[in-house]
Amino acid sequence: MGSITLQNVSKSFGEAAVIPSIDLQINDGEFVVFVGPSGCGKSTLLRLIAGLEDVSGGRILIDGVDATAKPPSQRGLAMVFQSYALYPHMSVRSNIGFPLKMAGMDKAEIDRKVADAARILNLTDYLDRKPRQLSGGQRQRVAIGRAIVRSPECFLFDEPLSNLDAALRVNMRLEISQLHQQLNATSIYVTHDQVEAMTMADKIVVLNRGRIEQVGSPLELYHKPANLFVAGFIGSPK
Ligand code: ADP
Ligand code: MG
């Protein structure tokens, strides 16, 4: 379970129609990458799906059920941001367990779920550290840990690796792909980096000025770009 359907979804901020109208089907278990230049509306689209912004028009279905009016907490999604957004004064254990504490879960159960997440992410030895005592990659893992403790059906990643150096980025790409498979999740991953898109995606959605230029597998986009924009964007290094 974890399909997402966008029907005629639009978003305006005041007079500016940032997303004029988008239709998109994301299937259960897919790793979908939204790619496109800075300012094209990738984060806005992800925030609409997460429920962090209200749509101006259209509908969002999750597992076939209209979720357009549901608050973020009831959508079964977990978002991982570009900035780690960890609490600096809290231990790794408390950072990962925070969403569960907010949800009122009892301490023993929180400890168990945090331990499970830490095992999956190789953070077991770091649970008592503070974020500043961790490397960049470890911090990003803690942020992912905070998303997976809630056992979401779908992960939403907004440029999660853009603050990391190149070598670490390559490792974390692999880790995120493996995690996606291990958890049987559906993932939507936003990036402006076409290498990330080409190496991680089952399906790439190329966005430009709030519109979809093309949807396809990495190979389809590479061999049969729909237009010059897609060809230029997929073909040229950044
Ligand atoms: P991307 O993530 O692809 O870089 P964004 O979704 O952040 O793009 O932004 C798309 C456009 O929407 C940009 O022109 C941005 O300035 C505008 N925008 C995003 N959020 C807001 C907001 N809260 N108020 C007004 N304009 C916004
Ligand atoms: Mg963005």
C-alpha cells in the first residue's frame, strides 16, 4: 500500500500560479524522482503531497482514498528534508523517538522502535550522542531514522543529500535505495541533480516551471527525450 494519485493539482501563491495543473500516478513500491531546475516547483509539489501546503485546486488520492483535506499526520507519509532539522540539545535517541513521543506512545515502545530504526541505519553505537558529535552522513541517517520510526508507507525526500560532499553523496544514495527496498516503501525523491535522478529512479518526473515535461524510466528519458528541455536537462552535467 502506498500509491499516490494527483488529479488536476494546482497551486498558486497570490497571483503566481506556481503549479498550473498536474496529473500524476505513483504506484505502490515505486522510487519516483522529481527533477528539474531550481524554482520549478519540486518542493512545492512534495509539500502539497505531504499536506504541508493546501492545494489551490484538484485532488490528491493516497491508496485510492481522497486525502486532499487530511492533515499531514493522517497521510501515512514521512518527509526527510534537505537541512537535517535535528534538535541540537537532544541525543540521537531522543531525536529519532521525537515523533513517537509527540504521538503519545509509551516509553518502552518508543525505545523498541528507536532501537529497530537505529539497527537498520547503523546508528546503534551513536544513540547517546548529540548531533554535533556526528558526521554529516550520520546526521542525515538520524533524520531518516526519525522518518522511518513511524513506519510510513511512503517517504518524501527533498534534496536530502545536497549538504553532503560528493563521496558521501554516492554512499547515501545507495543507502536510501536499499532502505526503500528493505522497507517495501514508496518513495518520492526531489533533486536538481540529474545523476541522482538517473541512478536512483524507477520513474523520473521532469518538471519545468510547474509543469511536467516528461515522465519515464531513466532509459526512456535518455533514449527518447520528449523535447529539447528534457534532452538538455538529462544529457548535460550540472
Ligand atoms: P524548487 O523546489 O523546484 O526549487 P519551489 O517549489 O521551492 O521550487 O518553488 C517554486 C516557485 O514557487 C518559486 O518561484 C518560489 O519562489 C515559489 N514559492 C514557493 N513557496 C512559496 C511561498 N510560500 N510563497 C510564495 N512563493 C513561493
Ligand atoms: Mg526545493
